Amino acid sequence: MTNLENMIDNLKAIKEDSPLVDDGGSAEEAFVYYNIPCPYTMGDKRAHCYNCDSCIPREMCSACKYEWLNQEVDT
């Protein structure tokens, strides 16, 4: 399996809400957190961390990326 195939399989599992590993979503969250770059530029009000002064928790960052993944493409 190539890295590309692995990413495609993980994203399909997220979309279909059928995790590849039964661990309560931890593997999916880790995949999103470490492999999906932040989709927003600094100062973008759509980012969950907008106006955060402290360290951004992994849960907040992952939730923001999930939200972005499920939105329509910006045109």
C-alpha cells in the first residue's frame, strides 16, 4: 500500500463514518491532526483557533479540520 492509498482509505473511512480501526476515533483524529495541514491562513475567522492566544489543543485543531473537510470547496 502506498502512502497515497493509505490517505485515500483513511479519508474514505472518515467520509463514510466507518473507521478502519475500532479505537473510538483516536486513529482518525491522529490521522487528520498529523496529515492534514491547517486549511486557513492566520487571521481567518473560520478557524476554530481564531483569536486564541494560548496553545491550541489537538481536539480543537482536529475538529476544525474535520469541519473544513466536510465543507464545500471555496470557489
